[in-house]
Amino acid sequence: MAEKRTQMQAQDKLAFLLSLVPYLMDHDRVSVAEAARHFGVSKQQIRDAVMMLVVSGIPGDTRTYQPEDLFDIAWDDFEEHDEIVLTNMVAIDETPRFSAREAAALIAGLQYLSALPEHADRAAIASLTDKLSRGASALPAAVAVEGSTSDETISLIRQAVEQGVQLGFDYLNARGERERRRVDPLRVDAVDTDWYLRGWDHTREAFRTFRLDRMSAPEITDEPINHRSADVPVPDTLFVGSSEDLTVTIDIAPSALSLLGDYLDSSSAPVEVPGGLLRVTIRVAHYHSLKRLIAGMPGLATVISPDEARAVVQDWAMTGADRYAE
């Protein structure tokens, strides 16, 4: 039975021909039948398009069409096996490409994104990664985003998001007490090496941010989520102040002020003090986060008050010094 050709308007033919070359580039070897199914046309229309392609190109320096100025295919494969393999491409290879280093950086970024629960379509990310590898000017260096102890928890959060159910876990709160929480997971963010879950806390009936390394015994529940990202506005700032926050005064070098970020108390302005320092007020959920914050700015910040905060940071620093001496 003869194939029925799909009638195309002129603009449809142009779109078809413009789409054919990238399609063939993405498939090192493709059968005429497979290409026909992909474009919804007859096999003969694919063959005709290929025959048109091999007489297309851009004239070279001689202003005449030489063999290297035209598209070409593996003719034996085409005529004997009805398969299409591009062996020469013109003009397309002359377009700007990512360098190997640029492609490697983008691939590393995609690997990071694929770990986040809100990016569930990992097949699309894998396809884009493959295209970046093949489309770079040189082979990108093998890169990988380093795993962390939070990987298992992130995997559970991803499953909870995909299944549309709540996540349960024990959380170490600001008073050093562990309590069970049930959360509608909305997003996962990272700051340096720390990971945070942002979601609707059913225990507190409010939006909350949780550090993954302070979560334990996470599990997927059977309870469906009641809040989604479209329903709950997720603040741009990672740290959202609450009435339970602790207020701490510190002296800090002006050059390091930007490192405080969302910790800064917006209700009070920095004040200059002797020594060329600035005295500022910050808000923290608990002294554990204060210890980590001050440790990240050695020699640049000093805790002034309250006395409890000074004692906590001093004890923590002394413990670290003793361990280092050992």
C-alpha cells in the first residue's frame, strides 16, 4: 500500500526542514521510519527532505559550492539500510559554543538543581546535560556535586513532594528540645554547606524554615499536603524573624557586615565604636546558629551581649581549641 503524504503549507515545510537538522544532530543514527514517526510525515517525505539537505550549504571562499560546503550523509547507510547519519554539517558548527569550562560549570549547576525536590523532572535535566556535553567546543571535564549527610533527607523530601504528602521528623528547637513536626515541604535552599527545608509547619500552623542537620528520624506520612508553593508565599529571605528569636549584640569589621545578611535586625542601625568597628544587633533562632555564624568570621566579629551568648560562643571556641591541640 502506498504511503499517504501529509500535505504541508510553505511555512510548514520551512519549519519542518529547520527542525530536521537539529533532530538529526541529536541522533547520531536514526532510521527513516523513526524520523517519520517523530515529525508525523511519510517516510518518503523524510527521504525527499534528506535529498534536499545534501544539496544545501554555504559557498566557501571560492564563492562556489565545494563538497565541504554542503551537508553530507553516510550514503551506504541511507541507500541500503534506510538510516540517516550526518557526516558533514555546515554553518551550524560555526555558531558560538560554550567552552569546556563553561559547559562543566553549567552541568555542575544542573546536578545541584536535580537534587532539589521542586525539580522533579530529572529526565529533562539529564537530556539538557547531555546536550551541553555534546554541544561544547571541547569535552567538558567530569564534574560532580559533592554529596552530604543531608542527601538521604533531601531524597525523602523529594519523594514527599512528588507524592503530595506531608513529611514528619524530629527537630531540635531553639531551646535545645526535640519535638515531632509535620510539614508540607515547599522548597529546599542551600547557604554555603548548610541545607534548609522551607514549608508549612502543621505543629505551629505557620510557615517555618528548618535546618536539615537539626532534623532526625524523617519519614514520609500518609497525610496529604494542604499547602503548596502557589498557596503559601515563600519569602525571598531565608531567615524570617519571629517572636521566639534571640537578640544578640556584636561588634564587627565594616568589611564583614555584608556577611551577616538576613541575621541583621532591620529595626536598629549599625553604630560606630572605637577600633573602627560597627556595633550591630542580630537575631538568631538559637545559640547554635550563633556559634556557626561567629565561627565563619574569625577575627572579624565579637559577641558583646547578652552574657549567655558570650559564654556559649566562648565555651564552643575553647572546646574546638582543645580538640585541635590534641
